[in-house]
Amino acid sequence: MRWVRWTPALLALVMSGEVTAAAIGMPESTARVGYAAGFSRLVVDDPAGSTAAKWAVQPFTLIYTDWLTSGLRYWAEVYYHTASLDAGPNKIGQDVSRSGARLSVQRGVNLGGWSPWLGAGLVVSRDDYSGRHTEDEDGFLLSAYADRAETGVGLALQAVSEWPLSRQWDLSAKLEQVIPVSGGVGETALSFGILYRY
């Protein structure tokens, strides 16, 4: 039968792929999923006036990453973050909620005793701003502004370090700077995550 003749060839192809991966230093399975949480310093560019920078917790980020070639991989995230910016006489306070995705390409580099992944990519998010207002020094309302929403695009620069916990589990730490391109949210963030190789 025809499939009998092709079976040895298919097995040889699969085995050669595994041997090639091992030869170039790639593990047999390079895809990983994970979860991360951290904190960020958020800066909002509001069209009605200035805002105060805010440190906020980032409780929910899901991660998927896989190698492209040896030493080069992609890193994808989906996330949901919230923050409350303080109001003042000249600062617009507001509640910010953001849901979005990040996609970057990272290269592993060897810096002596440290071997991080350095990368760059794009961030796309839906940003909602509610409760926009200013208040006096005693906390009384001065001005109220309409809620607004926008789609933001930013450039992300990243450095990621990882430490193996077992054959399948890794601990990660990521330092990231997001520079707004379209929209008004910039941030500096540090997050810690757990990655699972399956």
C-alpha cells in the first residue's frame, strides 16, 4: 500500500528535524504559555490638560512565546490593566482601563554572566478614560469632563530574563518601556511571570 512506502520517509523527516533542533541548541519544544503580574508608572496625555503620573498594579497578563530560529523568538501578550490618576487644581484625575495586545521580536544576547532577551515590538490597546475632573486642594470639584475612549498604538522596548525552575517551568522578569505613537498612554513597567513549556 502507498502509505506503507511513505511511512519510513516521514519518520526519517521527523527524526531529522529533532536531531537538527538538538544540534543547534534548541530544545525539542520551544513554545511556552504563561501568566505575569507587575506594576507600571503610567503617564496619560489628556487633551484637556496635564495629568499626574501614577504607579499602578498590573494584575493580569497572559503570555505566549516561541522560537523563530536559534537565538530569536517572538513574544505575545494580551492584558487588562486599570489605574486611577489623582486630581488636582491643574491635574485631571480619571479612571483608566486598558485592554490590549503586545507582539515583539526578541533576540538572546550574552552579556557575560547575564543572558537576557532584548526586543522591540508594537502595543495596541483600547483605552477608556472615565470620571475626568479637576478638584481644589480641599478635594472639592472644580471642573468635570466627558468620558472618552481611544485606540492607542505604542512602540515597546523590552529586556527579559528567565530562570529555570524545572524542565518545563521557568520564572521570568520583564522590564519594558512603551512609547506612545498614536494615543496618549506611555509607561515604564516591571513584571514577573511563570512560563510553562508544553
